Amino acid sequence: MDARVDANDALVRAAGAEAAALRGSGWYARYLWVLAGGQLVLVPMALLWRGLLAALVFAVLNLALIGGLSVYAARQTAVRRGFGARHGGVIASWATAFAATVALGVSTFEGSVPFAVAGTLWCALPLAAVAVREGRRTA
């Protein structure tokens, strides 16, 4: 009978640890929301501003965003299985969208406000969609 009680206690502790890890992994949705929000500023800035001052402001804001998010991510205690591959895929897809948007915006649609709006949404919406999905997984 003691073995059953011990096994049951171990299962209860394991379930509690799993629930805590799941609750603690909700940080990634917040991370993605902030990154998506940053696109609302950075993409139009990259597409519409010109000159040295614009490049400096863009670099400082981008450094603050990525640096702050990196510190935030490093301080988290829980990550779910497969996080590295998932995050790598999200960042790779965002980087591809951002690079394509900036390349097209600078070469073909220079100074076009409608293209800047579309490019901003193109870069931000996938991050927001993954943030919604991550929020549902951890709820």
C-alpha cells in the first residue's frame, strides 16, 4: 500500500511541476507581442526615413528592443520542449519578411507610405499570430 501512496504522490508532484512550467512559459507570448509592436515603429522608420540621424535612431531603437527582449528571455525559468526550434523558425521567418520588405521598399517603393503600411503589417502580423497561438497553449 505504501508503494501506491508513494507513486500517487510522485504523480501529483509531477502534475504540479508540469502545470507550473506551463504557466511559466506564457512569457513567450508576451515576448512576441512586444516584438510585433516594435515592428509598428521600426519598419516604417526603415522604409520612410533617410539620412544619418534616421540610421542612428533606428539602430538605437532596434538595439534597445532586441537587447531588452534578450534580457527578458534570459531571465525566464521555464521553456517548453521544442522551444529552440520553434523560436528559430519564428525569427527566421520574421527576418526573411523584414529583409524582403526593406529591400523592396528601398529599391522599388522608395518613400511609398502605402507600401510602408503593408510592409509593417507583413512583418508584424506573423509575430502576433504566433503570440496568439502561444497564449492559447499556455492558458
